[in-house]
Amino acid sequence: MKILLASSEVVPFAKTGGLADVAGALPRELEKLGHEVTVFMPAYQAALKAGLEVEKTATTLEIPIGSELENGRLLKSTLPDSNVDLYLVDHTEYFQRDALYGEQGSDYADNCERFTFFCRSVLESVRLLDLQPDLIHCNDWQTGLIPALLKCEYSENPLYQDIASLITIHNLAYQGLFDYEKLAVSGLDAKYFNWQEMEFHGRLNLLKTGIAFADSINTVSPTYAVEIQGAEQGCGLEGILQDRVDRLSGILNGIDTADWNPATDKLIPTNFDANFDVASGSPGKAKCKHELQVQNKLAVDPNVPLIGIVGRLAEQKGWSLILPILRQWLKSVDAQWVILGTGDPDYHHVLTTLHRLHPNKLGLTLGFSNELAHQIEAGADMFVMPSRYEPCGLNQMYSMAYGTVPVVRRTGGLADTVINATQENLENNTATGFSFEEFTSAGLEAALSKSLRMYNEDRKGWNQLVINGMTKDWSWTTSARKYEELYKKTVVSKSLK
């Protein structure tokens, strides 16, 4: 098949979240399966400064944005370790900025114009480059206009009539909402601004637009695909998702095992794998724990449980549950914590205070370090991830791959990846972590306490839990095959209309 993947961010060119990881890894896996994949993204300042080879092309763009024509051009690169062509849509005024979507907590005021330009440029490039894709794989609201343009504006053009569209929802909370006046920017007829297609409480909603017009819709985990059909996690779009449930499915993300593999990782003190004695544990992981304790100025003790957290300091990630436990445990429980993250200033303040009061039990880095993220995954005994919602999540999979047992709330991708350490699951060697249901500190504390008891009292059982997680296949291989099936099903469905 010929597949065009459009994404607002792609690793290693530009990244703010998991979308970039998917857009960087999935095309390479699809290429290995024999498909011809082309990727499009905006030519951000960050992408052009990423240190990767980018060349100019002779392809220029003239794109209508409202009543104006905006000029741009295509740049070209290749996804690392592949032959996948990556085109960067270049428009200096729109994309040569310090950030991708906004600065200082506010979105750019012209995001509708910026991503309308991107969407229209992708479709024009199909013609200009003679790409002839069977399917365009769109991702999140930034590409939501593409399915609508295919159906409403390009449908009579023979070059586009047979192109199917899929939109992947990576996080339903981000929808691309704009005032009604921005409809003119899209160039689509006002008749489409209705409650079934583009309108959302009087505003233009680009994610809803993509959902309404795409031939298929999917999310990044099966459980999240079910959850978003309900009011609690539907973010106001549960109605249209219920209406299109026959087109909705979930495919779990994989992880990039070229970057996240404890046997080959160059960012950790020593490499290790799952080949270790259940009774004595992994010497390599023990060395990584020792170095993590030293680096964070914690008491060096191989037997004290070390709990890791990496991620955004945001309410969605469960910090309202973590902080009450952290305050109490730092005083009364024999356990250490290492935290890496950035986000809400209020959480920064609380964590800084706790670190000052308990420097021997809490290691804290406010910011982001890829190297430290790898070292925490390799050196911690447990990884805490009590998310309010989690479309997929990657850190719980990184943790299991690195022999770090996840303690998670059972939601979204966390429910699909972490097998709770019930007595039955422990006895049949399927358990990989600890999970809880209700979004409460009591639920989290019960799961954490259970994990500590097992770590302290049944080290052989604990090591088996570690091995169970490490021997799972977390690579993109399985996920790519499921996308291949979904692409084929979408193309056939399109051809039958």
C-alpha cells in the first residue's frame, strides 16, 4: 500500500508528546512490512535545528487561507534508519517560531491559519509530487481538516476520489477549538458548520471535523476507545463518537526499542536483560539502582525500595493523588523517591519544599532530561503512574521493559498494558504490575503498599514479576501489523461506497 502520514510533530524533528513518537516510529515499521510511506509535518524552527539533513525542493505551494493566498515550499528529509521520505511544509511566518503550538501558556492566535495551511499543503502535495496514496493517516486536530477537504472539496477530482482517510485521536482533550469567524479560514462552506460535522457549542472544532468526515477513526489503546464514548472522558464529543462507533477502534502504541532497550541503552550505567536468576535478581539493574541513588544523593541501600516518576507535573497525571502520600511516606515509610518532571508551578513549589525537608529520601529534577529519564527507568524498583486518564501511555511500557514494576490506575492504555498482581495472575505468571480502579489517594496508597510488601517480603516473587514485564513484546511490530489491517479495512470500505 501507499500511505501518507500527516502529523504536527515527528521524532526526532520536533516533539511535545507521544504523538511525535508514533509518527516517528510507525512509518519505519510499516516500511519493514513492505509499504511505501510518506510523512508530512510543518517545517518548525525546532525541526530545522534538530541537526538532521534537510534539503530544499523545487516544489512551491500557493495555498488559500480565507480570502488570501499564502506561499510556501516543501523541504525534504528522511526518517532516520529508514528510506521513508519526510516532507516539511515551510512557511516562515507560520512555523519559524520558538514553540510548536504556543508560548507562555497560551496558544498562538493564528493556529487555525497555521494548520489549515498545513492540511491544504499536504493535499496539494499529493498532486504536485504525484504521490497517489491509498490512504492518508491523519493525527489529532492539527490534521482534522484533511478528511473534510477530501470529502467536500477534492471529491470530484479523479486524483483524490479513491483516497481513504483515517484519523487517530492521541488525546481527545485537545480539540482545536476556534471562534466561528475562523470557518472562513478553512475555506469550507458554512453548510458544514452544524452540530453533526464542524460545530461545537457555536465554535469551530477541528478534531470533531476530522471525526465527522474520516473513513475510519482510531485511538491509541482499545480501552481509551471505549472510555471516550462516555461523558466522563468524552470531552463533549461522546455523542459523535457513539454515532460513528462502527468506524471507531483502538490500537495500542508500541515503544521504540532502538531507543528503549536496557540491553543496548547507552544512557544507563550498565546494560542488562531478563536473563537473571529469580532468587538473586539482576546484577545489572542493581548497579543502575546504586548509581541512581548516588546521582540523586540518596542513602545508598540496595534493599530500600526506590520509586520513580517521570512526566508532566499536571493534574491529569494524578499528582493530586501522589502528593498526600508522598508527604506522609517521606516521614514514615522506608522508601525512596526519584522524580523528574515539569509543569504546574504549584507542584514545583510543593516538591521543592519536600525535597529540601527530605533530601536523603527524595531526588528531584524539575525539567526534562532524556538521559535521566532512561536512568530512572533502569534504576527504580517501581514506577508510579496514577493518571486520571491516559490515552495510551509509554512510561509504563518503558518501565516494564527495564524491569521496573509499574503501579498505575486502571484507565486507557494503562489498563491494556499492566496486568494486576492478583493471586491468580501471580500464580500463572502473567502479572506485570499493580493497578487500582478509583481515582483516589486511598486507591493509589493501597496499590503502592501492596507493591512494597511484595518487594520486602517475597523477593523471588518480585523478581518473577520483573521478568514477566521484561519478556513482553513492547515493540512497534505488533502495532504496525494492526495498523496495516486497519488501513486495508478502511480502503476496502471506502471503495464500496
